[in-house]
Amino acid sequence: MNDPIADLLTRIRNAVQAGHTRLDVPHSKMKLGMAEILKREGYILNVEPVQKGGFPAIRITLRYDNEGQPMISGITMVSRPGKRVYSGHGEIPKVLGGIGLNIISTSRGLMTGREARKSRVGGEIVCNVW
């Protein structure tokens, strides 16, 4: 696997389209941090580290509304291994006019675009979620 972050986003996208309630992904600090942000922002229900086949994994429980529609309607990768996308705090784009969120990797750790603008720190735009 060349890009574990793209793999995480693809697994989430596929699980949402298939209507699954949970998924397991291989563990890494970056993936755990991204999942914690999605939980904090209300896009997923729960994140917990588990052991799967003797290897550490992350179990993500997806969130659906009362009609069964997923809270994540779209998730896209912005920065890729072949083309990194960096932005200063003043140029961080808003996702769908502020409805969605972007996850930024900064010198102070992972945070949402809103938090990065408020903290006045820029960084690498990892993904957009809406």
C-alpha cells in the first residue's frame, strides 16, 4: 500500500456506500487522529483501537441519521504523495461554504480548517469531508 491515508478514506467511502455500520482499518497515529476529528465533529459515532489478527487496528463506527442517510456524504483526498497541497492560515479553503470541514496537518498536530484559521497556523490540507 503506497498511501495509507487514501486507503483510510476509500474504506470509509466504500463502507458508507455499502451501508455498513462499522469498519476496521490498520492502525497508525495519523489515521487515529483523523478518525478522532471526524468523531469530534459528529461525522462518525465511535473510534476505538482493537486487535485484529494480532495486529493493531482502528474500529470506526459510522453514523447515520433517523432516515438511514449517512452523515458523511462525501470525503475526498486533497494532498497526495505526488502533489502535496499546503496552505497558510489565511488561504485555507472552506468546504461547501463552511458546511463541510477539511483536515489540516499542522506543526501543532491534526486539526480542522476552522481550528487552524483560529489558531493562525497553516499546513498540509489532507482531506475534505462533507
